[in-house]
Amino acid sequence: QRRRTNVHAVFCSHIFKKNHDMTKAWKGKTEQLLRVDEHDFTMRPAFGGPAIPVGVDVQVESLDSISEVDMDFTMTLYLRHYWKDERLSFPSTNNKSMTFDGRLVKKIWVPDVFFVHSKRSFIHDTTTDNIMLRVFPDGHVLYSMRITVTAMCNMDFSHFPLDSQTCSLELESYAYTDEDLMLYWKNGNESLKTDEKISLSQFLIQKFHTTSRLAFYSSTGWYNRLYINFTLRRHIFFFLLQTYFPATLMVMLSWVSFWIDRRAVPARVSLGITTVLTMSTIITGVNASMPRVSYIKAVDIYLWVSFVFVFLSVLEYAAVNYLTTVQERKERKLQKRFSCTCGIPHSKTMMLDGNYSESDANSLAGYTRNQMVPEEEKQEKIVVHLAMSNESNSSRKRGLKGHVGLRIIQNTHAIDKYSRLIFPGTYIFFNLIYWSVFS
């Protein structure tokens, strides 16, 4: 029994040592295959020779946000590099590759690609660094990273919110010029792939495409630069509900005052002031979510023209009220003048008692007071003075013929009547021109 126990212990110890030695042997074999310690990986492959070609392809995982205020966008993508480093070649009978995580990346040479015009960027590190390195027996290397980058996008808001924006994510080597490193899209336009589930709340993604060109720096030279271009078209329905419809309704509400009696001063004034203040609030709300650009946007044209229509409706009632006051003042003056016979030139006077009708008074207009009644009966009669001279009649006829436009202006009812047609017609015409130009 004791011998069996000793044999079992020796056997277990032998198995443990064998397994432990196999692990050490595998680690030593891996380092020996890649020959990491035998080369200086601080220098690029084929140092001193022609430029090393580095192919790039990208898979866009998501467009996280588009900010108009900051003029930037945030994108999450898988960035992959392809190149050949003969220093990493190893013999293999089955021609299979070896895959490593980010720990080996720190020991070998990798392209120093960075994002031009980037504001913030980081490599995801949950649960470990999202980096993959795959080495093939002939020395070809695949280097993949999962990155989120926030980059600048120069936007043109002259047609906002009926605009389309084109943004670019630019990749370039930081240290190596085109004489040392040649960046290129590995499969042309097929090098850029996108997730089918990519969507944005305010934009419709119309197109993704790739371009490349050389970038020159006066101090360092020429560099290969790769571009990921995408075109976005803004959804208009949100702005129709939040901006255009409320502005149009405020303009239409200001027209209600044309149907309110001109003597209802509190109603018409309060309606005009309310619509003006509401339009000011809409304009302020739209500009608060936009950058302070120095040019006029399409939405500014619509809102300010709508504001002018609302403001003109207030001025229209001011004109109506003023002309009404002037007309009433003139009528009061005429009443005072006709109530007294003094100072009326070439007037014809007649006396009527209660039995005479208006037609009888008109037929007696040519008689003077002395011809009608004796002097002692003055107190029993009513004296009526009619200013019906030939001069006044002729001036009235000339006023009817030569001042038709003045009568229309002085007729306050006519101003409201024509405003009911002119304001809506002009606003509809403006809308036709606006949507035909900016759509």
C-alpha cells in the first residue's frame, strides 16, 4: 500500500512538471518564432529602402452624434491596418496565422496613424483594450482597433434646416512622410463598410465614400492622407412642427384683428402684441440651438419675414385708429360750424316750424329770412342755416373726382377690407418663392 502511494505521488509530480515545462516551452517557442527580441522594432520595416505600403480599411459601427453648435461629429469605428514585416515571419507547416491581443503591440512596430482635426478620441478598453494583432507566416500583419473619435466638421448653415452637410474623417501618418510610409485604401471604395443599423434622429445618411490625396506641411513635407466622407441630409419634419408651423399660425392669428371692430382697442392691441412677442420667442429659441454664424440662414429669412407680417398687422391697426380719430375730429368741427350762423359766407337761411318736412325745407332753401316771416315771429320759429353756396358745391364735386384715393385711405373700413386680401395673398406668394428656392 505504501509503495502504491509513493508511485502515485511520483506520477502526479511527473505530470505536473511535464505540463509546467510544456507551458514554458510554448512561451519560448512563440518568442522564438516571432523573433521579437532579435530585431529593433523602433524602426519601420525595410528601413532605408522604399516606402512601406500600409493598406487601411474601416468599418463604421455608429455615428453617435452631430453637433451644430460645436460643429463636430462623433463616430465609432473599427480601424484596420495591413502591412508586411518580414521580421515577424515564421515557419509554419499548415500556414495558419497567430492572433494576439494588445500586449504584443507594444513590442513591435505599428503604423502611427492619427486622426487629423480630431478633438477627442480613445481606444475602447472594456474589458481589455480592444486591439487585435494577427500575424501570418509570411510576415503579413493585420492590426485592428475599436476607436471612438470626435472630429471637426465645417458646416454651412446658409440653407438650414433645409440643408445637407458633408463631413470627413481624415487619417494620416504623424511621423512618416510619403517617402517612408504609403497609406492607401486596401480595396478602394470597398474598404469602407457601414453597419446597416446606423441612423440619426435629425439626419438621413445619404452616402459614404472614400478619397485620398497628399497633404503638405512646410516644415516636414508630404504625407498620404485618407478621407472617410459621408453626406447627411437633415430631416425637415421636426422643424416643420417646431418652427415653421408655429410661425405660420402666429402670422395667421395676427390677421384675425382685421375682422375685429376698430373701436375694440384692447382686443386688437393685445392680439397684436401677443403675436409679436410669440414670434420673438420662436426666433430666440431657434438661434439658441445654433452657432453664432455671421451669415443669414434660411430659417432666419422665414422667421423674420413672418415677424414683419405680424408687426405690419399691428401698424395697420395703428393707422386705422389714427385715421378714425382724425375723421371723428373733423366731424365734430363740422358740427360746431353748422350749429352757428356766424362766419359762414354766402349761406342761405330759412326758418322751419315743426310742420315742415325735410323736402319742404329743401324747396325753401332759396328764400331769405326776411321773406319768410315778419320780425316779431322769430321767437316762435326754429332758425336753420344751410351752407349751400355754389362755391361749396363745386369744391365738393372736385373732391369727388380728384381725391378718390384719399377717400379710400380715410375710410377705415376699407383699410381693414383690403388688408384681409393683401396680407394673406402676399404671405402665400412669399411661401411659394421660399419653398421653391430652398427645397
